Amino acid sequence: MATTERGASPGPGGQDAAPAQDFIPVVDLSVEGAHGARHDPSARKALARRIDRAFTESGFMVVVGHGVPQETVAAMAAVTGTFFRQPTDVKAEVAADLKEQVIRGFGSRGNDMVEAFTMNRLGEPDAARALPPGADPRLATPNKWPSLTGFRAAYLAYYAAMEVLSAELMTLFALALNLEAEWFGPSFALHATDLTANYYPPQLSVPDAGVGRKRAHTDWGVLTVLYQDASPGGLEVFHRATGAWVPVPAVPGSFVVNVGDLMARWTNDRWVSTIHRVVNPPREHRDKDRCSVAFFYQPAPDAMISCLPGCSDDLSPARYPPIRSDDYLTTKRRRAYIQVALETSKGHRKQC
């Protein structure tokens, strides 16, 4: 689990949404020509300025021209749909242990009308060797792979593509923050990133009042790269200035990119970690399911997170003390575990 849940009414999809306009910009990483921005310094600086503006205002953008092969995405999406559309007892063969604070495998999320599957590079054989001294040993909890043909291979290929894209995005982040291009590189050399697939089943009955596909929340970490299909009932972002919910554009071949709580902390709140949710589909589309897959790019467990150069001054001093990434995320996981335990004990959250 890589989100912080917040109690806000999910509302019907689109009813209170404001026009997206420039609040959630569509950013072309290639500019002109295949990956042109990756080699043209002036184009990279222009991209960096757009990124800084997006993350200062909404914390979200939609990226195209990202260079991830469509066949890699399609293979992942195909096995994801096949896996989740199996009977629950089949999926439960790789059930995550919800008593653990580190989730690997399949689980359902109770009040949220979503099922999930999570894996992490640190759950692969021998990956525990990458853990630095003092890291939470539970980060090396083994992945639980379904026996579905091609599933593990498709996920590992997609994960590798997300690593490349996320590293490139962090380079652009550095430029946007007036840092050296490779400034973030050492912090992510041994990253601890969850890849979580979300499945929103068809809603064959009317949901209880106030219950949506996924409740309003912010992400915990630095960077989220989200694949989403085009099914109705999608992602919305809260617009603080207007109090409205803004639907995220569903652009074919794109990824949604947003910053989380840890990146907001790293930038001394120059960049915002914004509340978002997944809404119920219109009733005429209640028989359609939905899939999304989130890559929660997290620093190495021993990376020290302290106010970035240029993000504080005499008028705006650093708001947060330095903290190890692992210590920060362990605290987040513990709080989420307590919330799961409370909801389960009260009958508000079911376990798979």
C-alpha cells in the first residue's frame, strides 16, 4: 500500500468536476522527433519549466512521448485483466498477508471497491542483498506470482521500463528544481519501488452512499507513474483553489505522473502532493470494469531526505528535519496497517 487515505466524500463521477484546462497539463517528453528532449538542452529546460509549473499548481501531469514500448504496456495490461477476471478463490492462491506491513501479492481493500496486486524488485530472489544495513528486513518479503502464463515476465518487463522512465523523469525534476541533472541518481540506485495493479470490478448494484472506487488520498512517496485504461469511472484530482474535482485526461498511450508526500517534503512544499480519488462509473456503464497500474518510485531505504538546495531561504526556512527514506515510509506503513486492523475489526474492511 502506498497511499495515505483521507476521508472525503467520493461523489458521483464528474458531477462536481471542474474543467482540467492547464491544471493537469499534457506534457510531451519527446517535443519534436523521437525523444528529442532527451538530447536537446534547451528543450529539456523548457520541459523542466513546464514540470515545475505543473507540480507547483496541481502536483499532476499527463505524459506522452515517453518512449515506453506500446507492446510492453499491452502485454502487462493483457495479463492484468486476465488475472483479475478470474474467480476470487483462484486469485486468493497468491493472497497477500494483510497482517504484514509490506504487501506482496493479491488483496482486496474493503470499503474501497478495488482489488490489488503488488510486487517489488526487492521481493525477487537475491534482491535482499541490495538492502543497506538498518533497512526494514520486511522490504525483502518475497513476491507472490500467479501461475498465469506470461504474467511474471510481462510484469518484470513493464517494471524495467518504468525504472527507465522514472529515472528520466527524476533528471527532469532535478533541472526543474535548478539542480544538476544527475542530482537524484544516487538516491535511487537501490530504489525500493512497489508496482501495484488496481482492479475495479463492475458495479452490478448501487454502491452505498459515500462509497467510491477508491477514497480520496495522497500518495506516500516521491513519484507515481500510473497506467490507466479508458473505462469510465476514472481518476480525479482535488483543485484546492476552487474546491472542485478535476478529471484527469484519459489520453491514449499516456501515463499519469504525480508527486507524493515525500517529494513535497523534499522540496519544502514547493511541489504539492494533491488529494485524488477514483470515482464510480456512470450508472449506464456500471457493468464495465477498470484497471490501472501504479509504479510508486521510492528512494533507496538509506537515502537521506532533507530540504533540497534552493527550496528554502531566510523567509521560508526548512519545515522538516532530515529523515531516512526507510524510516519515513515505515511510519507510513505502520499507520496504514493500524487503519486496516481497525477497519477489519469493525467489519468495514474484508480480507481476501
